[in-house]
Amino acid sequence: MIKMKAAEDLSKELKEISVAEFFEKNRHLLGYENSTRALITIVKEAVDNSLDACEEAGILPEIKVSLKELEDSVFKITVEDNGPGIIEDKVHLAFGKLLYGSKFHRLRQSRGTQGIGISGAILYSQLTTGKPIRISSSTGKKINTIEMLIDVVKNAPSIISQQGESNQKKWHGIKIEMQAKGRYIEGFQSIIEYLRQTAIMNPYAKIIFKTPNDHQHTFSRVINKLPPKPKEIKPHPYGVEIGILRRMIQTTKSKNILSFLMRDFSRVGKRSATQILKLAKIDNKKKPHSLTHDEIDKIHNAMHLVKLIAPPTDCLSPVGDEELKKGLEKEIKAEHYVSVSRPTSVYRGMPFSVECALAYGGDLENTRRVNVLRFANKVPLLYNQGDCAITKAVVQTDWRRYGISQSFESLPNGPLAILVHFVSAWVPYTSEGKQAIASYPEIIKEIKLALQDAGRKMKLYISKRRRKQQMKMRQNLFEKYIPEVSEGISKISETSKEKIRTGLEKILESGAKKYEKEDQD
Amino acid sequence: MIKMKAAEDLSKELKEISVAEFFEKNRHLLGYENSTRALITIVKEAVDNSLDACEEAGILPEIKVSLKELEDSVFKITVEDNGPGIIEDKVHLAFGKLLYGSKFHRLRQSRGTQGIGISGAILYSQLTTGKPIRISSSTGKKINTIEMLIDVVKNAPSIISQQGESNQKKWHGIKIEMQAKGRYIEGFQSIIEYLRQTAIMNPYAKIIFKTPNDHQHTFSRVINKLPPKPKEIKPHPYGVEIGILRRMIQTTKSKNILSFLMRDFSRVGKRSATQILKLAKIDNKKKPHSLTHDEIDKIHNAMHLVKLIAPPTDCLSPVGDEELKKGLEKEIKAEHYVSVSRPTSVYRGMPFSVECALAYGGDLENTRRVNVLRFANKVPLLYNQGDCAITKAVVQTDWRRYGISQSFESLPNGPLAILVHFVSAWVPYTSEGKQAIASYPEIIKEIKLALQDAGRKMKLYISKRRRKQQMKMRQNLFEKYIPEVSEGISKISETSKEKIRTGLEKILESGAKKYEKEDQD
């Protein structure tokens, strides 16, 4: 009976794990695997939230970020926005509870979705310094400031102090201050780089960054208008799996199954709904809650058989191919730029879209490896490049077709920069740290199509450039022999050497001009 | 006041997200991003649990896995073990609740830790088929069988049926049956490959796999003894962060701070504890719960100043370098094998160890790219190679030093296979799908040291092989000229051509023998 004893002992140890404890222990999942990245992640989570909040409230974002080194490797991080703020009795929950948020259950493009990001930052802050976080919030009336920690075992906020003050300047927004262990750097993967790329994709935002060495970087607003606000959509029948449908039917407020189909899904009108129920052999008037598992299975099958138009795409807010090209031009000094905006695709009923831009030549001539700039829902992705669907799509594209060298299953070589922007109501990140897109085959396929479109456009330029170079080489060669040739012809034709030489030079010149003209047409 | 309205509207939408909902939507985090990988993940989660349970109970594992295609793309997956089973009133929780388990709060090497794996498999199963899972469990007495689903919104099991039956054969263990959408393949990333690699690292387990096409693969037990059971350890003071220390002090059962330090940590005796408190200027008799934040900070600082021996390493159960080499020999037909077992290292107070083996030549001569076999706590890692600390360590190692060609920042080229095994009481996976190790710098460093040790060993062989090849080439060249040389010498020395020829051939032969002998010494 040793074994039974073991079973009992082992079973006794079974217990619940708080989600905060889980992420505290596995903090690298949230982007805290080293002290450099930790600081970047804290800033990123706060800035992403601020941008989302401003856009939702229709406010042009102005965000102030500042870092100060308090003692060796301990930083004070402050992020302040001019967003709508959060009402008083929700602030502590929005910041002090993981898996708590407003964006998870919604189908609409936004930076955050998980309800983990900023509370994860607080978790890291208190873990490494033990200091509470300070949050001021105002919706335009008084300013409320709380100091709090997260009770990790309960996954709940624990408020230490709370106070209100008058708000004569009618400030609205959120200001957070926290202390955390970290290492500050500038360069390739850094806060400045994150903010710079953010500014490129969000040209309507103003971002001011004060570094620990007291330098101030201002990323100015270059467009004074917010993009159209993405609209929330309902799930599309084609993307709904049986498990989800069952839950929707269990919890719907619709009185009969016909109105359930029409009200709880996008693109289902009375005709399609009737058709679905006819195929499933279910009475239109049947109450959703009374359906059996078997009946739900039949409805699920029928939903995929009826012809429906694709889900609406106004839940997305892509940047636009021209804007993307401008962004890349600002970023990288190259000879030529192309950009592509793919039509919206649908995966699991979820619309998504891929935009991409390429830059070639110029400053890029001296780079060792192709530069890939990755973005998802306007947020730059700085880490985990190797495991990102964007990188995989780049590697799987045959760049040699477009005149760019590439070895087997590698990033292409040559003076090329690649920018890819993925927008979706749901971005499948490879981890909660949200730095890479998971390799769903449908997503890789669509990114590859965008890269191929852009590659073909760039090929035209590369071929011309190559022809031009060859022409130039031939001209140079010809030029070199003009004196010799002139002398030869002069002897044969009994014409002055000088005259022939001038004639040949003219021919060469007009030939070059003709070529250039053709090239421009 | 538009903004205030916005704030209120937005704040109203804030709500809690269940951890089951989170993973249902982000199922790729658990390894369900496509239908091929989904089946592998289900089998892996069940088999990993079975191996852990058997080892903990001291039972030699015998695991039966079977797959059956019920209809197009829908499979029935069955996994049965001979482990200790789970007591009746805990089964539904162990399987039907995410973040529920026995291994999270424990410092000891095991395959599972998160309390997510098997419930994640059930989540995927019910999402794609809507069918309940069937679990039979016995601790040796009667057999209890339940059918259940997971209530996703509540993250709780929902039992559909429950029954007990007598157990005349005194079977003990767990048998689970579930249905899920999937795609079955064999080859590089597959269930067979996962089981084959599992068998290599767990030679004391017997695994029987019945494929959907009714083939049966048996991975036999080759060692009839379980490895020593890893022991649970307490946290080491050097690895405890201020946030954790504070929580430990809040929840300890120790009556005074001196006994807290001695009882709740490893490697702290009375002398070290007294020394810590003296440095922190805290009275030994002070009650832990009465300490202020400031006092806890002082203790935390003092804990890092006192000299303590490294944490005990018996919480780990590495495979051993010889066993590892044997495993690789079984796996790959090569000319030469080397292996290395690094001494235990400590990171954040957590002991970990790296073992590695290399194979060179033989069948590997024809491979295009180096084969990297990755393992963590005896579990093969089949996916996310690009983002794994092991791959990064391989890429960052300078293989040209050891006679193996490699281009800049790439995997080496040539007839080489690399096996790396990482063991730790805590493996920082890059996602809950547990297929890659996060890039903590300390871990990459230690893996690189192991690879360098192995590389140096392999270099000896590669150099010898190269010298041998050169010798051979020289011999061949010499052999070719023997007739000509013999004739020449014959004329000069007036000796018969045949005699000289035989003499030269003998010299050549003994030279080669001498060389070979030297080579063996």
C-alpha cells in the first residue's frame, strides 16, 4: 500500500496558484528576464496604455516619460499622459490585479488586450525594490492619488494611502511613478529606440522623454488629427468554434435562437439565420438555453455551410502604405522605397491586415544584415525576433527573385530594410511580453504575400539600377579606348584625329541620355 | 466634459478575465497554434504528468498512448499510466482548473510546474469538439471514472457523470480519454519523435504507442531502476528578492526572526543567522510579523553580505554524461561521441546544471545543417528552437576553434549533432507551451561553457581524423611513385628492382602502423 500512501501525499499538495504568483515567478514571460529589458518593458506597458486611452477618448496623445537613477541600478520611472483618466473606484483594480481590463472581451484593434501589462510592471517593481507604486488619476474633476502594492497571493491591490486634491488646471489623465531595478542603455534595443519607432507609427502623438542623464528627447506630433476610431465588431460565424458557440448560447440574452444568430454575430441577417436553422433542422422560436449539445453541434455545422460575407473591417486601423513609406524614409536614408497595403484577410473569423515597406541602397550599403522592423497594432516589437511570424515570413520569401541575395533559410543579405506592420482585433503574441507574433500559418502566408508584392515593386528599381551600372561600365570601357580608336579610324578615313574623337564622344553622350530617358519612362 | 464621459464609459468596461478564458483565446501560448502541434502537445502534457507521478511514487513507469481518427481531423487520444493515481475528491480539480497543481510552490526538479498543462489540453479538446473528457483514476482500491468539461468563465471543473467500479486487478494509475481536432504526422516534429526522444532521456520508462494507422511502437525499458528521487529544498538567501522576503516574513510560522532565517532557508545555520541579524542590527528575538519595511530591507541587504555555501544540489536529477552519450549513440550513427556534465550552478538561488553530448561524422556526413537536440528536465523540446537559450548558446559558441565550420552568428555546419540537457528546480520557459528556455544570461553562459568543454574534447578527434586523412593522402602519393622510384634506385644501387620495391612497401606499412599506434596513445 506504499503506492496509495504516495497518492494521498501527492494529492494533498495540490493547490491553487494565483496568477500573480505565476507571473512573479515567470516574470520573463512578461518581458522581465534581464534588467535592461525590464526598464524598456515598464515604459512600454505604460506608454501603450496611455496611447490606447487617449485614442479611445478622442484625445491627441501627449505623453511624458522620465527616468531617474536613484541609486546604483535602481530607477524611478514616471509616465504621465493627457488621457481621460480612470474613475476613482477602479484605479486600484486596473493597476493592482492581473487579468483585469476592458479590452479582452472586445473585438477591435488596440495595443493592450490582456489586462496583464501594467500590473505586471508593478509586480516587477515591488519584487525588486519593495516600494509601492504611486498613481495619480483625474477625469477632469479632482486629482486622486493612491499608493499601493499588489497582494501577490490574492492577486489583488493593497492600498497604502489615498488622497484627493483640487485640480485648478483641469488636468486629466494618469500619472504613474514606480521604482524598479534596471539597467539603462541607449541603442539597438532601448527605451529611446522603442519611443522613436512608436513615434513613427503614431505620428499624431507627442512624446517627451527625459533620460537618466538629464537629456530631453522630444518626438514631435507631425499630424494633428487622430486616425478614425476602430469600431467594435461581433464574432463572425465562420470563426466560432463549437466550445465558444456553446458558451454564447448558454449566456445570450436573446429570447429565441433566430434572434440570437442575428444579434450576437456579425454578417448574419434574417435570411442567413433562417437558412442556418433550416439546415440544422431547428425551430426558429426555440429558446437558446433549451438547446441540447447535439442541436448546438448541428447549428455549428450549418453556420459553416451558409454563404456569408466577410466580417467588417472597420474594427481595424492600419497606418496606410504611403504613411508607412514616409515613416521608413524618416527612419532610414536609402535610395529607393516601396510600400504595400494588403487587403484585409480573415482568420478564425477575425479580420487582420498586413502592411509592409522596403528601403534599398543608400546608407544601407554598409550594413551587414538586413534590418527588419516589426510592428503589431502600431507597437514596435524589439525582442524575440527569431520566433516571430514576421521573421519567418521574411526568411521563407525567395528574395533572389527580386535581385536580393539570400542563403538557404536565412534573412536576405544586401542593402535592404524591411518594415512589416500587422494589425488585427486579436494579435496572437508568442508570450504575454508581446514581442513576437505566433506562427499561425494563415498569418505567415499573408505576410509573405505582402513581402512578395513589395519585392516585385523593388525588383523594378533594382534591375534598372543594375542596368544603369552595366551601361556605365560599358561607357567607361568605351571612353578608355576612344583615343586609340580615333587614331585608327583617322588613318583609315584620312580625317583629323580630333574630329573623330569629338564625334565619338558625342555619340557616347547622346546614347547615355537616351538610356536615361528610357529609364525614366 | 466629453472626456469625463469617456473615462466613465471606459472604466465601466473594466472587468476580470478568467485565466481559462485567457488561455482559450491565446491557446497558442500552450502549444495549440496548429492542428499538428495540438496533438503532440496533448500527448506531451499527459505523458509528462504520468512520468512525474510515477517517479514521485517510486514506480517504474509504463505508459500506453493511443490515437484513433474518429472522423476527418477529429482524434480520440488515450493515455494510461501505472502511477499512483489521484484521490477521488481531487481528480476533477487537478484536470479541470488551470493554475492548480502540486509542483509550483516546490523547489525540486520536475517536468511540470505550472498546473496548466493538462487542463490546457482539456480546454483545447472541448473548444474544438465540444466533447467532455473521461478520466479514470485508481489509487489501488476502486476505480473512479468521471466525465467532465471545464467551465471556462469560472475556471472550474464541471462534472457530467461520475461512477465507481471494483478493481479486481488492483490497477493503479490514471487513464484519460479525450477528443480533439488535429492532424497526425510522423517525422521531424511529431508524436513519435517526442516519444522517441523521451525514451532516450528516460530509459527506465516503457512507452507503448498505438498510431491512428494501427501500428504499434514499443519503446522498451532499458534500465530497471529509477534514478534517485530529487529532494525538495528551501530557497537560498542569495536568490531571494525583497518582494519575496517580505511575503515570507508575513506568512512564516516561525516565532522569532532567528528561527525564521534558520528554518525557512537552506544553508542558514545558527551562526549565519546571528551574523545576518547583527549586520542588520535587528534583535534575534523579534517577531517576524512585527518587522517594519525598513527592517526587512536591512535584513535583505545583510543576507547578501554574509558568506553562505551554495544551495544543495540533490534537488536535481541529471542524466549523467555517460548515459547522455549512450542516448546519443542510440539516436545517431556517428564516428565519434563526447559528453560533458557541468558542475551545478546557481541562479537566483536556484541550482541548475547543464549536460551536453556531441556526435561527429558517420551518417551525419550527409546532413545539411547541424542537428540540435534540446531537453529540459528530461523532456524533449521540439518547437521554438530559434528563441531557445540552448540555440543561442550554440550560435554564440565559436565552433571554428574546434575545427567545425560556421558562418557569422549561425548554427555550425558539418557532420555534427549537438544534444543539450538543462536541469533545474525551475526552468524559465519562454511560454506556457514549454518548448524553449528563456534567455537568462546566466543560463546561456553555462550552456556555452558546457559546449566549449565538449568542443575541446571533440577537437582532439577531429584533428586526429584530419591528420590521419593527410597521412593517408601522403601514403597514397608515395605508393603511386614506388615503381618509378624502385627502378631509379635499382639502377644506382645495382640491386634488383623487386627487392627495393618490397623494401619500400614495408617501410610505408610500418610507418602507417607507427602512426596509428601513436594516434591511439
